[in-house]
Amino acid sequence: MARRQGKRRSLGAAGAAVALVWGCAAAGSVRPAEAAPGGFEMAAERAAAEFGVPKEVLLGVSHESSWWEGNHGRPSTKGGYGPMHLTDTTSGKTYPHRPGEGPVDTTGTDDPSEHTLRAAAAMIGVTPRTLRTDELQNLRGGAALLASYQRQITREISPDPGSWYGAVARYSQAADTATAARFADGVYTVIRDGGRRVREDGQTVSLPKRPDVRPSTSQLASLRLRTLPAAEVPECPAELNCRFVPAATSNYQVATRSAQGIDVDFIVIHDLEGSYDGGVSWFRNPSSGVSAHYVLKADGTEATQMVATKDIAFHAGNYWFNLHGVGIELEGYAAQGATWFTPAQYRATAALVRYLAGRFDVPLDRKHIIGHDNVLPPRPARAPDAHWDPGPYWDWEKFMALIGAGAGAGAQSDAGVARENTRIGQAVMIAPEFGANPQTVTVCDPECRTQKQPSNFLHVRTAPRADAPLVSDRALHPDGEASTDRIDDWGATAMWGQEFVVADVSGDWTALWFGGQKGWIHNPAGIHTRPAPDARIVRPASGADSVSVYTTAYPRAAEYPEGLTASAQTRFDMYAFPQGQAYVAAHTPVGADDFFPATPSRPETVVTGDQTYDVIQYSRRLATVNHAETRS
């Protein structure tokens, strides 16, 4: 999860005391200082009474939807607003994102499940904008929506919280019984056990225990949702001490990837930038908007699966990689390295990766077993925010050997051996011996310091000398300024296991085609690289001046069915792949595809295109290029 500085702040107290007289608080006009102690609870109680919803049910649904937070009026990754997570995907068209990439999923369809905010606004007579920005009116809208579902299911407004199970399940907007039940069961768990939480604005919200409440789970059948085969969770190798704790339902997408022919091509290693328990809690928090399939403890003693592998977790910041990936989060901090990355954690992670790679036929190489720091966001504007975990101190050499990768075992056996046969045009694998490769980086958090530790990367320079500037990555430095040695300025680093094509050789230095330019690594006698004779090298097709560089592989807009908004296949114009350059690609091109989850009124939809793409090792990050524009 390591990223550049910056974090979201949530909505202040929002003037609960003033806005208890409904409609008196204009959107965005209320200051946190105007809030009364317990104002959120008072507002929820008033909204519940107005629409006949038991207070326990309204607060339970809000807890499961948002942990009682308003999130400053910003949408979740599924387009949900406010403490009641009222959805309005098309309102976020200024955010061209897919789920897990940014503020809102702008699928932009007319499906009712994506527009509960507009339905609620009509019910209570306010504008949709008000429900997005005024969390107190948002509570009213959620209560009105719940009451409407209750009337549809039971034809009565009952004071018994247990009789609202069907309405609560319907509120989830889930398309299948398992997901709807998981949401409703979460609501009734907090009603039964009680809950207490301090909101980010300082208000304490409490829900007293109600162990006497008996939810009418039989109501679920009346929703007539589809029934999916139950996922056998946890999905773990026998040697792991593994449990299943579900992430918040708004933090991932329910899918049937294998059944729909969606391949898992990538296993993505992350670190949490925090503790194991904190990571599990964060993915259970519906306001976080993110999740991973697995979380592993630093000492290797525990693993928690949080999303079934059939489903799509939001972990990589790029929906297409999420669609084709399994995410594993490790307890630890990228800048602290070996302090957290223990031998036991390496072994546990390797056991899990071996298991997953075997199940999904994922090749054991560094184009498929990757870090979060090898994935670019889907649009250039997001590149400066790209995460760089697990970072420079994850020993890929050791890890790839543990999973039984041929390259990992081979590189370890001849690490540090001089190789005189580095030739222009050949593919090489970056293979510095981890323990003998100390690199200096600058860490700012916020005070800046330099540190020198064994590392998994080599600096890439503009010329074959130690004092030459580092190459520039124009997604990070649009003006072409040189990269720096800051640990989060990742554009001039080539990592262990990555493969590149040799562009030139000068004395102790080897030039690689790297990020659209010739980049030099210090490589005396080839000691930091090894030949990659089986690599598939791609070049621009004959007659083409250059190849467009992307980070996704979506179909063309005309290939999407009517009613489904096409995902943007955005070209990184600042990146070059001109005639004369060459890059290493995965052995098999991938087909263009996209996915839309089922809703109560729409089945799962996989959109495929007739184009294929090559996944190339472009720089520290992977990229995609249209296969028709290249030649091998």
C-alpha cells in the first residue's frame, strides 16, 4: 500500500443539531463546530421515527454501509454516498474510474441498483445533490428507501427489528443470495452484539446490544435473487493457519471469474504499511473502498482470506489488473524492509503463491508474480499516486526460489558470477545478488533521511557513468527532470527478475531499452544480469513509426452492448515505444475484455473484443501494447 504522501479526511460533524430541523442545513454550509454531542445518533433516531424504521435497523445498515461515516460527501468506489451509501454512479462522470481505482464506479448504466440516491431523493423531496453532500438528509433518504423495501416485502411497517431482514438484504443491492445474506447478517450481528465507534469528526456513536432480536431470514427467498455455488473458503494450502473474514461488500465485486472464462494472470504482492489486525480491519471498513484476497501476518503464523478468489478484490489501483489478479497483503512497511519481512513470512507467502499459481495456471515468472510497484494506474494523471510496495527490500531472489521458479533458483545458484557475453539485442534478466547489492535511497516521512540497505533494484542512468542523472519517467516528471533517489520516486529503478533488451554496452555499463529510452545500469562483466534466452521480444511492426503504450486491455467502445459504458483504454502519450526499441513481453498475448457485475435486474456481463494485447516489461512497471502493432 506504500504511496506518496496524502490521505483522505472524512466529513466533519455536519451540523447535526442545526439540521435536526430537516432541510435547514444547506449542502456544504455546515461547520463541524456547529455539531452537538451525539448529533448523529439524534439525527438517525429522528429519521428512523419519521419513516417507521426501527432505530436499530437504520443504525445497523449505516454501520455495515459506512461505519457511520459521511466521507465528506465523496463517493465510494461503488458510487455510494453518505452514511447510508446511497448510490449514484452517473453523478461521478468527472471521475473516469472503474471500481477500486478512484472515487466512484462510473458504469453509467440505468440499472436501479446504481441509482438508489435518486430514488431516495424523490421519496423525501430533496435534490440528489443534497443527498450526496448532507449526511443528515442522507439518513432520511436511507430510511425512506428501507421503508419502501419493507412495504414491498411484508406490506407492513413493523416495530420489530427482526422483521426487517428482507428489506435489509434488499438494501444491499446484491444480485445473489449469498452476498445479500452476508450484508444482512452483518447488520444483525451489530444489532445483536451492539457497537460503539468514534467517528472521524469526534462524535461517538453507540448501538446498544439487542440479543433478543431474531431476524426473519426466511424473507430472503422473497427477493428471488440468483443462487451462486458457495465458495469453499478459506482457499489456502494445508500448511497455512488460515481463516476467512469477509471484507465489506462495498470493497470488492462478486463475480464468477473462472466460470465466465476470466483468467487469473497475475498474483500481486503488497505490503499493508501497517499491522496485520489493522489491515483486516481496514478491509472490513466499508469506507475504505479497498480489499485484498489475503492478508498475511509478519511472523507467518496467521493468514486471513477476505475475498473469495472467484471475486474481484480492489487492490491494484487498476481495474483491469484487479479483474485478472489475486492480491496478497503482507504485514509490514516497505521502507523498513527486513524488519517486517521475516523468513517465516517469506515461507508462508511462498506456500500461498505456489498454491494459487497451481490452481490458476499462473506462470512462475516476474511478469506474472509481481508487486504492486509493477502496476501502473489506468490513466497518466494517477501515476504520481501509484503505490510502490512491497518496495526495494522485498527479496525477490529469495522469494522466487522459494516458490520453485526456475529463474529464481538459477539466479540464486550463480549469483555474483561474472558473465562476459552481454550482447546488444539480447534479453537479460535483472539479477543483482540481494545481500551484495546495497543501494542508497532517501526516505521522507516527513523528515528526510538517507538509508543504505541490501536492495532488489538497480538505478538506471542516462549515461554510462556513476554521476550521470537518473533517467526521467515523464508520468512522474512531466517536464523531463531527472528522477531522484527518493524511495517513492520509482521511475529509474529496474528490479530483480524483470527482463529487458540490451540496447548498448560500454565498459562496465549495460544500456537497456527502458521506459522509452536508453537507460544504463552498472553491470561490470554482466554480474548484475543473466541471459534470458527464452524471452519473447517485441518490436514495432514493420512500417510503424511507434507503438502506443497503455496499462489496460479493454475492448473498443463499439464492442460494448448498449447500456454498458465502455471503460477508457487510455494511451500514455508521454511514453514512447518507437521503431528501433524492443521490450520483453509475456509469452501469450491477452484478449481485450471487461466485466460488469450482476445486479438484481442484470446478469453478470463479460465484454470481449477482437483485439489482443502484449503485456510488456516497459520500466519498473508493466504496460500493454496492441499486439497488431508489434512483431516478435
